[in-house]
Amino acid sequence: MQVSVQLLGGFVVVVNGAPITADRWTRRGAAALVKLLALAPDGRLHRDRVVDALWPDLTLDVALPRLHKAAHYARGVLGDRDAVVLKGEVIALFPGARLEVDATTFEAAAEEALAAETPVPESCAEALKLAGDLLPDDLSEPWLDEPRERLRLRVLRLLRCAGRWEELLALDPANEEAHVELLRESVVAGDRTNGLRRYARMERVLHTELGLAPGPEAVVLRDRLLAVDPGPQPSPVAAAPRAAGRTHLVERDAELAQLGAACDLAVDEGRGVVVLVSGEAGAGKSALVRAFLDGLNPAIRVAVGGCDDLLAPRSLGPFRDMAENDAELAAALSGDRPAALLRVFSERPSVVVVEDIHWADDATLDAIRFLARRFPGIPAVLVLTFRDTGIDAGHPLRQLLGSLTGPSVKRVLLPPLSVEAVRRLGAVAPGEAVEIHRVTQGNPFFVTEVLAGGGTGVPHTVLDAVLARLGTLSVPARTLVERLSVIPTRTERWLAENLADHGVLLEVERSGIVTGTDATVAFRHELARQAIESALTAGERIQANKEVVDVLLGRPEVEPSRLVHHAERSGRIDVILEYGPDAAREAARLGAHRQAVGVLDVVLRHRELLAPRLAAELLTRRAYSLYVVNRFAAGLESAEAAVRAAAEAGDQVLRAEALLVLARVAMFARGPMRGRQAADQAVEVLEPLGDDARLAAALIEVGRAHSNLATVGIVAEPSERAEAAAERALQIGQRLGRPELEAQASCYLGDARLARGDPRGEADLQLAISLAGADSRTETLVRCYVNAAGGAYRSGRLDDAEKYVAGGLRAAADGEFFAGQYRLRLTTAAVQGSRGNWDRAIAELRDLLDTPGEPGAMAALARSLLARLLARRGDPEAGEVLATALADEAFADDSFVVTRLAVAQVELGWLDGSLGSLTDEVRRALALAAGHRSVHAELAAYLRRAGIDVPAPIDPPGPWAPTLAGDWEKAADEWGRLGERYEQAVVLATAPDRTARARGLRQLRELGAVSTILAV
């Protein structure tokens, strides 16, 4: 027997060629049963799942007779007694027949088309021919929501693969990628009018649907459209012809071809590309890039810069290199740096190379992050080279590399050379090539050093090979090379000439140990420089650095960071103290906070030589930079030292500044209570001083410390203190005309208002985001999104919460603010947990906890949520996860964190039956919770569920009030309105009403809360 079921576009069953149309199905339950089974794998479903789908409000004993009746009528319509078979607890549709379902056929074709690493557009288009609307006459059936959404997502992926962007937008109007691709089509076609119309549509839809503005790539494409001259267009620049063969590299043809293809894509189609060139030190990354650049059309703009292995690398050093001979880039660096650079690179086809980004400062990494997100919208290639070894998981480059994904990012990995390549390079006998390859492991730089050194034996290390060449130089030339070896990356020609007598530099260049340009000289490879430097004695290194410092001091335009680097290595404390504070200030101003910390660490080693006021200022600046790069423990120590130093100096303004930084960092390092203490002290210090701007900043910190930033549950913690402080700060900011103060104050005012149910809070948060967009600091905007997302979540607007999270993560992508990103992702996990998407919530939480960094209190809160989700599912790992959080003594004195961990402990004890009485630990938690209404109510509710009778707190917030009062109907309704499925299910499952209990147990089964089912 052959049976086919049509579900796409309508409902028709065909049995042995005879169609049974929809009008034959007079019984809704019979038709629904057949449709449900047809969608199931092999046409089979467990009885309970059928009942839950078709009769969700009925208990099993009431629903089973209806199931049997529906099956009976279905067999009658289908004309076969075995059409619907109930055997045991499984129900099957035509179990003995060959069953074909068009929806299943489409899904199989879609999966096959999309399974390829790079799906073929033609295959996706063929699969789309099988698509259709799933049962369009049954739009009100809740059980169809999941399969309908699954098929819709398949169609969207196929449309994306096939490049059918308008059709994709018809299904998903807010799909930003489709909008961007249509914009790109207009740019390539030079169709300014249609392109701007498409941008306006995109802007309108994204604002309406998501509350977001178009992303950076779309903005770049719009700007290119605005720049289109409606008159005759100049001839386009061609990527080819290339001057192939100008530089020949062995075994690098494939890699050069990848770079060439990226350039073709950027120039010919206007699709910018980011190329990541990686390999070990000496793998030939720079040589590959040079060969690529040598073959480019001269009409293509080329900009090349490199990062330095300095104590504090020059902020934006690579882009400063590029600007030395390019007036447009120099002007861009003096203005709105990343955006201005982008405008310059988008004016004509460009290739931008940043070498050695493993040494990049934070400001350079931020600029790369900004440009990389926008290059797909301009005719340009961004080439980034880096070493793929020695970069640990916590290195800031790892985060950048992790964010560079998608079709516009290409990766080029340089492998070692083969034995044959060694033989060809050196024209040596096969046996000698094997020996050279064995020693060098095919490292191109080591190979070339061995071959260049000549001699009879093969040196065993790079050091041996380099020193062999050094030994051929005169004594003055060797001395110059040794002095140059303490200068990382490259040296200005004037500096090299001043480090030796006249004519010596020429001998060094002729030897091939260093190479030169008109402006600079450099070792053939950084490995060679490091090898020579490592061979120096300690005294020789100190003396060489002193010589460099003396020359640099004679050049007034030299950057302070370079002086500090060599002064630190030569013991010139006077230079460190004179130039260090300025070098750190400049690094922090440009966003290079890690480098600022590095310089300040060097300066503060000599703190006994600093005046108390300067020491306090530097410690405060160090604490803030540590806060920005998420080193909270060290930041806390520095901020506390700054407060003491300011008090010693008798400077109240400086003391207040230190307290403000302490409030921020303590929030994460020790929890909200320590943050509150520092913020309150700052207000107390500033009140009599008449410094309104600083007072507003202190009031904002009070609002922050009393906010719901550390609340992971869906019920907000109301705070009159937060609202009053934020409102006063807002008034000051408005009076002073300081939008950055207004943004931050509105942020915490909105959170506080929403916490007590005042709908004005939503407008406050939207205003905060709008105002923060003008602030150059990533932190301000991300903080506003964090609070907007949390406020929406705790107001039951889960879709809005996810929109704000998306906006916040987008804002954070242009700069590093780890704490904000972590908190946004924690909100995502909480939202998914409340929705009942526990797999997604658990995966997000695990990923968060595995993320390198120092999340501080946020990690403890993430562990508490993860432990509770795992415990509800009966996962034995729950106890271990919670134990890790409880073992962290950093938060032992913070009642806010301690009580939230206590709630998790109580729930785990309730679920596994181990909590039989009120322990001393729980009594302490109850006492600490007295000042926190929300967590106090939650703790009391779970203790009662565990059979321990405790009094309810006064005025519990949100749904906890009816939950503790025993008003299960109102509690279930309020939990449902918030979108909290688990708490709603527990209330229903423990209700006195039989139908409610059945509904609650069914909901717990859907959630997978097996331990909770046993507990209730």
C-alpha cells in the first residue's frame, strides 16, 4: 500500500492513488490526529504527546476516550482499519504502508542542499520548489507552531543560499542580511535612487520590528550610494593585471591565489573582505603579503602598518605608520578616527595591511574590530597577520578573532615548507635538504638563515644561524647590531645613524642582517632581532637601552611610550617618572587601557618617589583601566589604595574620584553592597563641595549599585534609593547640559521605575540609549542596553529584552567592554530559562562560564542559575556547579549575592529531598535577605515548598505576593503574564484543583523538569 499526505498548501491524503480531500473530514479531531501523525517521524507518536497537543486542557483519563474516537473516525474516512493503530502507548499512521509526506520530503531536500560546507545556490533553488505553507487552513492550532516555524526557518535558509533576497524579506521583513545584499546590488549597479529607497525601507522596518538602527555595513553602503555621481561614471579599477613573478615564493602559490581572489571580489564586486593570515614566527607571513602587494594594480590604494613588541605599544601604531606618507589618512587620525579611516578606505579600491596584530594595543584592536565589521560594504581588503602560537585563551586577540566570522572573512594558514622546497631554495643535495628540514622543521625563516650562513654544518637553532652571520661583521658593526636589537620591530634611520659612527650602518645593511628603506631599518625578521638580543649579557642590554634613551631624549617629537619602554629596561627612573604618566594618559584616552595599566605599573613601582596627590591620581586611573579590561580584583586593590592616598593628600575631589571608580569595580569584585558603600561615601564627600558634575556622577553610581544589575530572576527588586538618586542626577545633568550624565541617569531611573511597575521607565531607558549614542565611550551605550534588556525582561516583555540584548551586543562589538557583554548574555540565558528553552539557556550559561576573563559576581549568579536548571532536570552536575559558586569567598560578605546562592541551595535541597529542616546556613540567609524584598520572597517560597514553614516577608513584589498568599489562580496568571513558565507550572502543579495540577504537571513534562515532577 502506498500513502501520500499533502500538508503544504492544503490537506489531502492519497491512498493507492485515490485522493481523500479536505471536505471529507467532517470531524475536526480525526483530521487533526492524522495531520499530527503525518508530521511525526515515521508517522508515530507517544500517546501522551498526542494528548498534550490536541487536548492540552484535559487530564489523561478524560482525553483518552476522545483520542480513541478520533482514531475511529479517521479510519472510517481513510477506509482502512489499520490506517490509525493504537498499540501500547504508541499511535501510528499506516504502520504497514509506504508513507510519503510532502513536508518531510521538503525537509529532507532542504537538509541535503544545506548540508554542504558551501551550499550550492542551484540545489537550494531546487529544494525551494518543494516548499509551501504548512496547513494554511489551520493557523489557530497551537501544536502546529513549532513545525511551522521549523519549516519557515528552512525556507529562509534556502532563500538566503539562493540569493533570493526580496522573497526572503517577504517572509522575514527584519532580516538585515537581505537588506544589506539588496543595498549592495544597488551600489554595484550604481543605482542611487533605488538603493536609497531600499535603505529607507530597511531603516523603517528595523526600527519598527526590532527597535534598532541599520548596522555598520548598511550605513557604509548608504554612504557610498550618497557619494554616487548621477553623471558619467569613471572607469572602474581592475584588480588585474598583476605583475606576477616580481616576487617569487616557494610553495605559496595557493595562499597568494587566496589573497588575489579576495582582492578581485573587493574590486570587481564591491564586496570587501577580511583576510586573516596566520602562522608560526618565521612562517613567511610578511613575505607573502609583500609578494601579494607587489602584484597589485598601481591604481589600488595600499596602506601598510605594523604593531610593535613594546611595553606599551604605540596607540594606533599601525595606522600612524600608514599615515606617515598619506595626508588623507593623517587627517583621518586627527579626527573621528575609525569612522574617518573607513571613509578614506572606501573612496577607491584599497588594500589595508596590519601586521603582527598579536602585539596590537587595545586602541588598534578596537579600530580593527570597527573596520572589519564594515569592510564588507566597501571595495577594500583588510589583511591581518598574526602568530597562531603563544596566544592564550585570555589574550584580547582571541576575542577579536572569535568575532570575525561569516562569508566576508577568509583564513590563510601558512604551513611549513616541504623537503623539496628546501632543496629548491638552496640548490642542495637531497640528503642535505632532509637534514636542514629536520633541524628547521620547515620554518621558512630558519631555512633561509641556514642557507644564507653557508658553512659545512647545519646550525641547530635560529640563534646559532643568526650569530654565525653576525660573526662576519666588524666590531663597530656588531656593536650597532646589538644596540638595534633592543628596539622592537623597526628603527628610524636617524636613530640608527645616531647609535654608531658614520658609515657603520651601511656595512650592516650590506651584510643583509638588516634591511632598510629611506626612513627606517629593520632586521630581516623579528626572530633575528630577538635572537641577537637574547645573546646579550644583562649589562650589554642595559647599556644598549641607555644609548637608545639618550638619543630619543634629543628628539622632542618622540612618543612618551617609547621612552618609557627603554627607560624601564635601562633603569632610568627619572625618565619613567617624567614621561610615564603622560604615556599612560594618552594610551587610556585612545582606549588602550591594557597598555595604560602596563605603563602605570612601571611608574608605580617607584611610588615612594611620587607626591601623595600624584600617587592617588595614578592609582585611580590604573583602577579605572583595570575595570575596563575586566581585571576586577586588581582594580579593587588599586581603587582602595587610591582612596587611601587621596585621604593622605587631603584632596577631597581626588578622594571622590577614587571612590567613584571603587564603586564601579567593587560591584563586580565584591558585589553590589560594597559598591553601594563606596558610592554613598562619594556622595557624602561631594555634597558640600559644590561640584555638581561630579556629584551627578556619584548619584549615578548610587543608582547603579541599588539597581537590578545583579538581579538574574524575573522579579525586579524595587529601590526607592536608586530612583531618587537617579532622578536627582538627571536633573543636574539637564541643568548642566551634559548628555552623557543624562544618559546614565535615565538608564538607572528607568530601571528603578520599571521595578515598581511605573511604565514611564521604558521611555527613560529609550532616552538613555538615544543620548548614549553620542558618547564616544562604548561602556556608556552598552550599560544603557544592559539595563533596558533587564528592565524589559523583568517587565515580562521578553521579545523586547532580546531586542535590547541584540542592540547591546552590536554596540559592544566596536569596542571592548567584557562586563557589559557578559551581563547581556546572562540576560539572554535568563530569558531563555523563563521561556522554557532550557537547552539554549544551559548552553549559553556553560559558554559564559567557559569564557576567559574575570566576570566577578556575574559568574556566581550565572552558576546559581545553571545549577537550578540542571537540578530541575535531575542532572547530578547541579550540586558541583553550585558548590563552585559557594566556595568563592570574594562574595561571602555581600548579602545580595549570598542570598541568591541560598535560594539555589534551597531549591536543590527541595528537589533532592535533602533539605529537611531550617539549617543555620539558611537562617543566616533569611536574616541577610531581609533587606532584599524579591529574593526574600523567593527564599521563603522555596522553603515552604520544601515543607519548612517560614513567615512571608512584608510586601513581597510581583507574583511572589499571590504565590506566598496561596492564591494559586492569581499567581499562575501573573507568572504567565511575565512569561515565567517554570514558576507558573510549579504553582499549578501544587494547586488544590485537579485540572490545574494536571496542566502544571504537563507543563513540567514539556520543560523536562523531571526532578520537580517528583518533588511536587
